[in-house]
Amino acid sequence: METLLLFALLIVLIATSIPIGIALGLATAIMLHFTTNVSLIMIAQKSFSSLDSFPLLAIPFFILAGALMSYGGISRRLVALAESLVGFIIGGLAMVTVLACMFFAAISGSGPATVSAIGSFMIPAMKERNYDAGFASALTAAAGTIGVIIPPSIPFVLYSIVSGTSVGDLFLAGVVPGVIIGVLLMLNCYVIARKKGYMGDGKVHTLADAGKAFREAVWALLVPVIILGGIYGGVFTPTEAAVVAVVYSVFIGIFIYKELTFATLYEALKDAVLVNGATSFMVGFSMAFAAYLAMAQIPAKLGTWLAGVSTDTIVIMLLLNFILLVIGCFVDNIAAVIILTPILLPVVTRLGIDPVQFGVIITVNLAIGFVTPPYGINLFVASAVSGESIEKISKNIMPFVLSMGFALLLITFVPSLSLGLVRLLR
């Protein structure tokens, strides 16, 4: 009953347009007051102490690195590289969008940032080539979800902190699933393009063109190499890797591409501060919410309930995926990772699921929530960039959601897709 009351209260608060961070804090305070004798000061203590974490510092630095890359001319060069590789194929511009999002995902660690950076170039370009505006916006929103799967990934950092799993292992585990999602989205683009007559860009791209585009973008493409290489080479920790990414972003933005000025540096810092402020607020109250869950023994109760539903691993994993997909429609992925990991991780580890693989599973589930109403943050960003209505974008998003759902099933039931690189490099 406590579990039902808690989540019903949270849903009601979110439905009344209360920000997710405040909703988490209010729901925790109300339940503490009426169901326990614990002082409400516990919320402040847990919220503050949870933010006093060295690994958590990786989040603001990765956010800042992504903003610096966006303002420093990186996204335009990544688009040019993607266009030289796949722009000539049927539906080429759509595939360019997906490939550019995959490249930018390896820099930003954020879904909405990926949609904004790539969408500002590619949505107008697709409109000029007579692509349906709703399709162009929906595709960009869907491809932007790869931003939290291919490393570096902000949700992976949070999952690592909550679960005690290695950030480096999670980063490696996200590479193949992110590529699989990107490939499936591109195949979807090809099928739709053939049906609707969306042709390539009409240009003849030579190896020399691809080489030139690669040389222009190589400084950006080195970011994931530096991050993963540094972590696995023992040169720096994941948090230090985030700082290195910021320094590197400033260097190439000012001295290599020469597009990062004091004005754009200020804008990047402002954007990073605003995003990190909201993120830190959510993280703090999410930790207090998670503490109440543990106090009320909700993870143990959920595990008992799931065991009563079925003892079949496949059935339980399908049920968990369904639950996560529904939650992703209403709750931000940052808050959801912090809340759900302590609840679900003990359940899946009893089924023999590796914690690293589950980190990828939960992140992909919640990434799909980026493009499913009513929350669907990527839909809102794509709408802001394109000027198209949420309704029109939502009507075009379903084929891409189905592709991502198929990828989710592969990731869930083929562990080697997530764990292959991790086991190879351990």
C-alpha cells in the first residue's frame, strides 16, 4: 500500500506540472510525515550528502564539454563528415542526421544537447530537400537518444554511483548498443525514403572528399578515444576524464577551429550552469526519495512480487522492460536511474543479469522515454528547433520507436552485445 501511495502521489504531482525535482522532494516529505516518525530534516541531509561526491563532478564537466563542443564548430564538421560518407544514398540526408548524432553522442553525453546541436543544421537541410518536416524532426529526436548510450553518458555516471559499477565498464558497454540503434534507425530511414521518394543529396562524394571531411572532424572524433583510452590506460579517473574533455574542448575551439570566442564561451558556460543546476536539484531529491524507498523496504517487496509473477527470466525481463518504458514516459531519466536502480538491481542480479548489462538496459529503456509523450524531452527540443508541433512530430516517431524497441530486445537477451568489449578489455 505504501508503494502504491508513494508512486500515485508522485504521478499526481508531476501531472500538475510541478518540476520533477520538487515533486520528488514533496512526495518524500509527505510520505515521511504520514507513514514514519523520521524527521523531515532527513531529506535535506540526504540531498546535501548525496551531492558531496567526487564521481558526481563528472556530470557538470561532461555537460560543459558538450556545450563547448557545440559552440566551437564541432557539430558542423561532424555533419560534413557524415554527409561525405552516406549523403549520396537514398534517404541520405536522413542517414547523415543519424550518423552525425552518433558522432556527437561520443562528445556530449546528453540526448537533448545532441538533438539541439545536430537538429539546428539537419532539420532545415532536410526541409530544403522536400523531406516532410514532421519526419525530419521525429528522426532527429530519435537519433538524439543515442547521446546517452554511446559514451560518455551522463546516465551511466549516475548509474555507476548508485550501483557501485565501474564507469569505464559502462562506457565500453554502451558502444555496441549505441551503434546498433544507429544502424537500425538508418535502415528505417532507407525504407521510408524509398517509399516517399527521398533521394540522396545528388553530389558525387569521392574518397578525397571523405578524407578532407575526416581531417576537419578528427579533433572532435578523438574525444571518446582520449576519454576511454585515458580511463582504461590508468591515466585518469572518469571524473578527471571529464575535466580533460573540457580543457580539450576549449583548446580545439579556440586554437584549432577558431570558432570559440569570449561571447560563445560565455554562452556555453551559461548553458552548462543552467542544465547542471536543474540536474543537481533532481539528483539531490532523487537520493532522498531513494533513501525512503530503502527505508520502506520497497525493493524487497517488489522483488517478492516479481518472483510471485513468474520464475522465468525471460518473462521477468520483459515485464521489467515494460515497466521501465512506461516510467520513461513520465519521469526524467536522471531521476529514474537514481530511483529505480536500488529497486531493480537486486531483482535482476538474482536472475543472473550482469549489473553492467542492466545499466545499459535501463538507460536504453529510459532513452526511449525521450521520444514518447507526455514527457519526451527530445520531442520538445526538436519542436523548438524545427518550429513543428509536438503532435506532428509524435505522429512520425512511431517507426523509430519500434526500431529502438527491437534494439532493446537484442540488448536485453544477447548479453554479449553489452559485455563483449568489457570482457575483451578487462
